[in-house]
Amino acid sequence: MIAKKTMIQELGEDELILPTLVNNALAANDRIKYFFTLLQAARLHAIQPGRETSNLKAEREAAGVDDPMFDRVVADSVMVGKDTLQIPYAPRILSGIRSSLAEMAAPLPVYDEGKGEFFQKRVALLAEGIPSGENDLIADEVIQRITAGDEGTIDSIHLLVMDIHKELIALQGDLASEVIDGAMAYLLHDEDRDLVASFMAGLKRTSPLRFDHPGLGTTATRSRGTLVIQNDIGMTDAHVLVVNVKEPTVTVIYTDIHMPRLQFFQGLFDEQGMTWEDTLSKKSGDQFEAKIYHLSVGTYRAGSREDLERFLKFLGSRLVFLIDWNRARKRLRTFLQNRDASAVLRWAADNEYGHMAFLLLGGEKIIFEALELASRVPLRYGEPLHQILGRERTVEYFKWVLKTASTGLRAGHSRLLLQDEIKAELLRYFRTAHENLMEICEEHTTLTIDVAMVLRDSLIVIIRGEDGDYLTRNAMRAKRLESEADALVIKVRSLSRRIETATFYADLINVTDDALDFLEEAMFLSTLIPRVTSSKKLTGEMVDLAEIAVKSSQEFLKALMASQNIHRGYTRDDMQDFLQAVDRVIGYERECDEALRQSEKSILTQSTDYREMMIFFEIARTIEESTNSLMKAVYGIRDSILEGMNR
């Protein structure tokens, strides 16, 4: 390709003509792609008439095709034979393809005679194969041949269009007559330059966040009375942004092979008042990364010239966050839930930190290295970190990571330093996880208190002879509480496998879970107490036992909370509160043990029914077992505290 300056000298008088030819050729490219899409959509509807279709109005308008009659083409297309379709306005569609193809090739011989001759021969040869479409009839094979985008031994119009478009983009860059803050521009009006400058101001503000990654090349021109800004974003062929500005309206045309990234891009404008058309998925050729790419058209209507410039600045500032977005999302999904990974990336974009710095520092590798330091058993690939730290804290950590990586690299800090900071921060999160483990144990104990209260209240209802359904509902509630408690036990067990010295919490919650299980079993047994023959005195003694269990679990919770204060640093009063709570739990176990013996004596002397006797025996035993489990647990806490003080 001839250098820019030499090319201008060689062109002479054609210097003023060639930019217009390129401009018209790119406009023809938009039209011919619209006609391809129209034929493909019409064919699909004719083959599957029951399938929901789009009239492609947004694509027509974006391509500069003004005639609205084409909007009914898809819906009115039918099969009229095994291999023949009847498509409304077929002659005009095929004629539009022929004329657009010729217009696309027009600038090439002016710029490079040899290359232009090569492409014009291809145009002439392939155009002969385009039928007239007489009577609106087109063979199915013809549509597939015209729109085929797969590279192979047979040339096609679609492949020719893509090849010419590549040449036009390169030619467009060489013909740029001015540079506006980095954007190659030509054929602009005076009022366009401020708008291009606004777009570039936003782009330049955030482009450092891509670091050394290529992309974000911008071209601006005027076509069909419209300012057109194009940005190549990254290196992916199908990843393109085209912005059409016709005051006061901005039309954003965005294509992407990744639907999640397209949805992420749309989400960046949630607060901007944009309107998005339905996203279309289209077939692409082998030269693209994927066989399907997605196209979305968004519209923004500015309230004033200042608002228009503000929006274009914002639009330009968002593009850097699309580069390698899908790779960053995959790295984060290793540790986060999918929606949380996207949310973290959205937060990083909204706060203009981005994700490229995280990838440059090693991405998921530095996290796994940190986990090997922080965790007794290294995290396996694919094992979510949020199962250890919890969802909210994991999201919080990765927000910090993306912020630290971005600000650190931009400030010139060494990569090794930043990697060490990220690892050290994860270690801090693991240390605070010990406190989280105790909080989980406290939550578990509140469930134990609830079950004990449910049991006590149910036994009181039995004495009063009230609604029997109340017992059934309470039994179901106790079962739900037990299920919630089991989930907490599993969580602590999982965490304790990963955190050094955390087995204490697993042992603790296992013992306290026994207490809850005993109380839930007693609640179930209470539903079996005979309503008529049972002794109110015996039931009253069961109420006394349950009341002791309530008090014991409440004091156990106090002991847990007091132990937290001691871990953080304590006064003599803190230690006294803890030891008093421990003593009361132990005292309630002894009181419950005495009450059990008294109950057993009463059951043997007063019960006249064998079934009633067995039920009361089991209720009394399970309640006493619950207080015994709490006593074991509180002894474990006390020993851990005292041993820690000794160390």
C-alpha cells in the first residue's frame, strides 16, 4: 500500500474525489449487509413460518435504506415450491445488491490500479450469478450462494464484500485528512469536530486502563448527512462499534461474538436513558472467532448540544472496559458466582478501574498462590472462593483487587509488590474468617434457642388443652430451624478444612448441633403425647425441663459472645462475664440432670399408659441430653480461652 503522503501526490485532482468514493463505498457496504440479512431472514421465515421474526426496521434505518416497504419483506415471504421462495420486492433487493457491490469496488482502481482491476473482475464474475428476481421468485440455492460467508474453494458475493470492506478500511485510514485528538477524520463539517473531540476526550480518559493492549483505533467521517464515528475496540474481527450522530440523535451499532459482553455493554448505559432494539444473532464466516455474532442497535436523543457532547464523551470512555472483558469474567468465575463476576466487572467499569491490570498481574494465578499460603489445603481449580469467605466478602475482596491492581500499575508500582499486596490482603481475609466462624456458631446457637422456646411453648399448649394443629406447625418449624442449622454446620466444616487452626470451630458447632437435634427430637415427641389421658403434672415437669434448656442455650450464647471480646483483647470485667456465663451453663446442666431424675420418678409412679410413659421418658431424656451437649461445648470454649492465655 502506497504511503499516505505519496498517495496524495499521486492522486492529484482525484484527491478530492477519492474520499467521497470511499465514503459512498462504506455506505454501500452497510446497505448490502442489510440486504444479505433481509434475504436470510426472509428465507428462515419462509421455511419456518411459525417462528417469531423481526422486520429489521432498525437495521434498515441504520444502513441508510429509506424505503419502509422493505419492512414487510420478511413477514410476507413464503415457499412456493420445494426449492423456490417468493420474496416481496425481490428484484429491488437483488438490484440493490448488484449496485451496492459495484459502488463498493469503485474507489479501489483509483487508489491502486492493479488491485482495483482484480476486485472489479471478481465483481463482474459474481454479479452475473445474481438473478433478476422476476415475479419475486428466488431459488433457495441462490440465496444461500449469495449470502454464504464460509471460506472455501468457491468464491461468493458475501466473501467478496468482506474482502473489499477490509481494503476500504485500510484505504480510509490512509486517506484521513486530519487527526482530532487521535481520531483519523475526513470530510467533517465544522460542527462535527467538537463532537468527535468529545468522544475522544472520554476515550483518552480511560484508554490508559488497557495498558499495552492494542485497540481503540477511531475513525470519523461524514456520510449521508450524518457524522459517523467508528472504533475497532480490540483485535476481534466481529467486535465493532459504529456511532451515527444526526443531531439530536445518536445511534450506536454494536456487534460482538459474546452475548454476555454485549449485555454488559448495554448495562453500562442504564442511567443514560438509551433505548435498545432487540439483539439479533447472525451467521458469520470462518474468518471470525465464532460462527455467530450478535448485533445490537441503541438510540439516545440528546436534550441539547451540551448533552450530546456529554453523552459522546461518556460513550467513548466506556469502550476500554470491553477489551478482554470475557477473559476477565472467566478468570473471576473461578472464585465467584457468575452474576457476581459480572457485577464486579461492572463496578470496576463504573469506577474507572477496569480489569486489564488484574489480568496483567497474573489473573487467577496470583489468587491461587495466595490461597496456597493462606489455606491449609490449597483451593482446587474450579472450587469457588465464595464458599470459604462468603459471597459478600469475596465480592468485596475482588473489588479491592481490581482497584489495587489498576491504581498500582498506573502509579508505576512494581508488579511483584502489587502481587504481594494482593496475597497479603487475602491472608487478612482468612484471618478475619476466624471471627466469621464464631459468628456462624453464634447464629447456630440462636437457632438452638428458638427450637428450645418452640418446645417449651408447645408443652404449655398441651397443658392448656389448646389447638392440636399448633403442635404440628411448631414441629414443622423446628424441623425447618434444624435444616438451617445443618447448613451452618456444613459451612463451618468446609471452612475449617481450608483454614489453619479452624478445626476448633468445627468441633464446637458439631457438639452444639447435637443439642439442637435433641431439642428438635423432643419437639417431635411432644406431638405424640395423648391429648386426653396424659397427666398435666407430668407435662408440667416437661415444661420445667424445657425452660432449663432455654436458659442454658441463652447462657451459652452469652459465653460465645463474651469469648469474642476476649479474643480481641479483654479487661477483667470481660473475663468475669465469660466465666460467669460458662458457670451458668454448667449449673443448668446439673439442674436439668436433677430435674430428669425427678421426672423419671414421677413418670413411673403416675403414668398409667405404657405409650405415654415411653413418650415422657424420651422427651425428658432428650432435653437433658441437649443441656449436656451445651455443657461439653462450653467446656471446650473455656479450655481454648485458658490455653490461649497461657500461650
